Amino acid sequence: MHLARFPRRRYTPGFTPLEPLPRLSALLGGAEIWIKRDDLLGLAGGGNKTRKLEFLVADALAQGADTLITVGAPQSNHCRLTLAAAAKEGLDCRLVIEERVPGSFSPEALGNNLLFDLMGAANVRMVKAGADLAEEMALDAAAVKAAGGHPYVIVGGGSSPLGALGYAACAQEIMAQAFEAGVAFDRLVVASGSAGTHAGLVAGLVALNAQLPVTGINVRRQRAEQEANVLKLAQATADFMGTPQPVADDIVALDAWVGPGYSLPTREMVEAVRLLARSEGILLDPVYSGKAMAGLIALVREGVLKKGERVLFLHTGGAPSLSAFGSVLRDPAFN
Ligand SMILES: *Cc1c(COP(=O)(O)O)cnc(C)c1O
């Protein structure tokens, strides 16, 4: 793996912190839990999409693009960060917002509605769940071209092999930090959504021959479907890097903490968000990192992640949307 060969913009100075979570570990009484603070990555509000955008935006600039186009759910961290990268690079940005859960879009909600306005998206439009998102983004690209511009379309979540390089790079960063800190992790736990984070990590760890298993916690799809998605993207990412191929055994994407569906609250998620906030002063989010942490907590309680083991939780970010979910987090039905 020789990632310096790929053009990259830098949006985070240096590494994100790798920290132990002693109070959470003691409360749960099982494995020793550590956290990789990718919630502290650069661009507005940080989070995992920043690493993918470093490679994607470098490619857009190399191609002479003047407008970034992408897609996401109403509180998409990927849309917020793509817009932030566009602002920083002096590019325009057009966003297609998929109302993935019917009725979930509220124009009064805070979070992204406010941030899109502050950062000045050139165009934001809503489409219904199930719309052909590639087709919708192609319409935006055609509009940009018709006006004499140069569009660059980024797939949902930035989860292409090029975007996933960001998490192959993160795998390398984690191994270097673990060596520096003298901690030999037994397992990595991460949220698994559009799959670029999970796939990039696995591709990077396989390329490094780290033999560090990754447990993905799904936020949307059922296990078989998600594992197939992650494997396909991990293999495409390895091809792109020219490194050894991950195999099916390298991919685990558990679906026990999705609850009723993408972005819909669960008691376990609310408990996890509150527990991390109160025991460690770290903010998770309801859609991704809260459900992933709910999975980790359950695996410790079930004795799957045992005392004596060291587990690294990758905090993928998302807290900038917390204000849009206040009523859910305070809802007695989930507390
Ligand atoms: C997008 C996102 C994820 C999931 O990452 P994927 O690469 O899409 O699987 C996890 N956490 C947060 C906060 C995200 O925004």
C-alpha cells in the first residue's frame, strides 16, 4: 500500500486522537475499550466523510471541476461535509436530499437545514425515497453543464474505491498509533452504512497484514446484503490500490442494532448516546455512532468482547445532527 501516490487534499492537521475509555470500560466490566476520534476530523463538524473527501475532492480538482454534486438523507453528514469542502476549495455544491424515511424531512429541523444555509449550497432539492439517485444527480450535472460549468458527481456517502482510500489510510494511521501507544488491539468496531468506511478499513488492514478483525454494526441493511456490499467495495478498493484482496471471512456486518430502520430510534441507541456523554464527555449521534456503540455495549454485556481483550471503537462522527433529534433523545419511550 503506497497511498502517497494518490492525489489528496488535507483537511485535518495530523492524526485524530486515539484514547482509552476507562470509565466506560469500568462501567461495563468487560473488554478494555478505546476510541479513535474521527469525530474530530477537519471540515465543518468533522466525521468520517472528511477522510473520503480528501481523495475525492483532489480528483475533482485534478479534473477541473467547479461544482460538486452529491446525495444523502436529510441529516446527511456526507452532504454537510461535501458542502464544507466545496466552500473551502471555492467550488459550488449541489445537493440531492433523499427523504429515505417517508415523512422524516422537516423544514424546521435544525442540524443540516441551518448548516446548508450557512455554508451556501448553490442548490438543494428533495427527492422521494426510492428515487433513482444516480439519475437525479445526472440531472444536476446536466444543469451545471448547460450553464457552462464542470460538475463532479460523488456517490452517496463517498463510498467509491477512491473515497474508501481514506479509510485504508486510516487503517495505516491506527496501526501506527497503536504501535506508538503500545496497545495491541484485538478487534475494531465501526458503523457500517454506505460501506466505504468499513470496506476501506478492511482493505487497508488486509494490505498491512494486520490480522485485526473488524466488526461492522449495520445502520440500515440486513446482514447478508451488507456483508456482500462491503466485500464488493473492499475488493474493488484493494484492486484500485494494487493490494491483496480481502475475502468473505474478513467481513462481518451485524444487523441486531438497526432497530425499525435507518435513522429510526432505538432504546439501545439512546442508552449508548447518554452513557458515552455522561461517562466520557463524548457525543455520539442517533443514526450511526449511537447504534454502533449500542452494538459494542451489547457485545461486551453478552461476553463476546471479554475482559482482557482490547477493542477499538471508531467514532465516525455525526454529533452536528444531534440538535435535529432532540425530541427523540428526550422521548420517555426511549429512556
Ligand atoms: C456516513 C456515516 C457512517 C457510515 O459510514 P459509511 O462509510 O457510509 O458506511 C457512520 N457514521 C457517520 C456519523 C456517518 O456520517
